[in-house]
Amino acid sequence: MAIVASRPNSVGSGLTSTGAAPGGQPPAPAWQQIVKRAVRDPAELLRRLDLPPPPRNPDGAHRQFHTFVPEPYLSRIRPGDARDPLLLQVLPQAPELDDEAGFLADPVGDLASLRRPGLIHKYHGRALLLASGACAVHCRYCFRRHFPYQSAAAAERELEGTFGELATDLGIREVILSGGDPLMMTDQRFRRLVARLATLEQLTRLRIHTRLPIVIPQRVTGKLVESLSGLRLKVVVVLHANHPREIDGDVMAATARLAGSGALLLNQSVLLRGVNDDEQTLIELSERLIAAGVLPYYLHQLDRVRGAAHFEVPVKRGKTLMAALRRALPGYAVPRYVREDAGAPAKTVLA
Ligand SMILES: *Cc1c(COP(=O)(O)O)cnc(C)c1O
Ligand code: SF4
């Protein structure tokens, strides 16, 4: 998805550290150990789920964008179901390598909007900071699967320059932390970044786009909640869940902790074929989000990224689904159906 979603990772970027603590230090928090132990081999993923090898060899897809599935997410996938909507989001498949006309490496023109390393300024008043190149899961539909993180994400030594640039642009009122996934940063680094941003006087809001509280709810640590509590900036956290089964009891507990910081909680989803392109699933997703204290914000039309064509749902079908949601749900539980168009001044509202 666009800024949003969160992005692919290759574990390890300037701001991310999941390495073992050196001697004498307290052990790494549970969430970092979960990241370390994530399943990275498609054959192992299938074995764990009692599934046979697929008819077409997926190794090429895996090489292009590595398999990465942490345990808490894996545990929500139904064994023996090759069409499980959570599995389809993370399992590399041979069709990813099929070339489809109109599907590009950088479909939303992010590289053209890079203002300096790690800083994308596309929309009025909001600047996006690529705070980490890493993610806690690799989503096969992700529009950033080809993104050159090593060069585009902000390395820590470059951040001061970015803060300097932000300080001179009084039009920017909101900084959006994205990535990768900004919550892949350690608690200490995250706290430092957020505290530094709060010193920029013209900022009124801090937004965090993250899939981590969904994928590894243990990431919502007391320290994280503390660094968001009592900030001068209004904090908005945009989660990224695509299917109601992604929101289990642990995730509900994590959103409750996050809400305790005073942050406004929103969710964005991507409309994905075989995952959530039916009325009942989308209705249940909204119901589940509201139960978790999270407002559905955006339902994204898929960005036309090379490798994701098999996930595309026609816009006409998306509009029909939106009409069904409007009939079935209270207005506050209906997301806006949007598409990111390269060069446009805002997301395009489709319904
Ligand atoms: C989507 C996006 C935003 C935020 O857009 P909202 O409509 O405010 O959610 C900001 N910057 C970039 C580069 C984006 O893609
Ligand atoms: S969490 Fe998934 S969708 Fe979000 S950036 Fe990472 S790979 Fe992309």
C-alpha cells in the first residue's frame, strides 16, 4: 500500500537492531526474539502448516522478496488450508514472477518524491519519514517489494540533516513514520526519535504507520506506550490489518495498551483477491476493528506493483463491496476506498 502499509524488509537497517544483547545487558525483549526466530524458508512454512509443495516452484518469488513470517502470525493460519487468507498474504507463489502489463517496480512514484534520504514529501502538510528498512512480516502484495531500502531509508547519521530540513519547512505540521515498519526500531531508538521530533515547534501531530501490533502484538511494550504518552504531539497510529482473523485476543490486548497512551487508533487495509474481496469478510473486519477500539480509515485499491497482479480486485467490484458495507455498518465503521495515483495531490477516493 502506499505510505502506508508498511514495507518489506530485509532485516537490518540503520535504525533497527535485533541483535543479541552484549554480555551484561538485559536480554532482548520478547518481540525481538520473535523477529529473530521468524520462518524464512517457504518449504518450512508449508511443512508447519501440513501443506504439500505447490504445483509451480516458488523459489524465484522467494528470492525476489524473501519469505518472512513470525510465529504469532503463523499461529493464526489454519493448518491444511492452502487458501487460508492469512497464508496467501505471506506465502511466495510462482505467479509473482509473471510479467503483467501495467505492473511496475515503483508504481506510486515514491522515489521521485524523495526529498532527501529517508524523507518523502508528497502531500500538503505531511512528510513521511522512512524510519526503518525492516518489517516484521513480508506481505507478498507490498508495493515496496522492489524498493531500494539500503539507500532510501534514513540512516541514523543522516537523521540530523532530516530534522534540520523539517525545521525549516513551516508548512509541515505532521510527520508520518513509515518504513519498513518504524516499530522495528528498538524502544530506546524509537523514544529518542519521537522526543527529537517533538522539539520541532511547527509539528502538531505524529503519525505512525505500522503492522507490528497486528503481526507481533508483544511489540507493544510498556516502554513503547510510555514514549507515546504525554507527548506534546497528538499521536495517530495507523495499523494495518486485512482480515478479521488477524485480530486475535493478543492483538486486542495490544490495541488496548496502545490506546492507553492516548493515541488515536486507525486501520488501513488493502483490498486483496482471495483474502478479503467479499462482503462478509470486510464487514467482519470492520466489526472486529471497532471491537478493538480501532476506526477503519482506508481500504486501499492495490498498488500495481510488479509481482502482485494476482491480488488485484477490479475497482468496479471494490465499489460494489463498499456499497454493501454502507448498507450493513454504522458510518464510522466504513473505511474510505482509495487509490494512490502517482503525481496526485492526495489519495483518490473511489467510494
Ligand atoms: C498516503 C500518504 C500520506 C498520507 O495521506 P493521508 O491521506 O493523510 O493518509 C502522506 N505521504 C505519502 C507519501 C503518502 O503516500
Ligand atoms: S508490513 Fe507488509 S505491507 Fe507493510 S511495508 Fe512491510 S511488507 Fe509491506
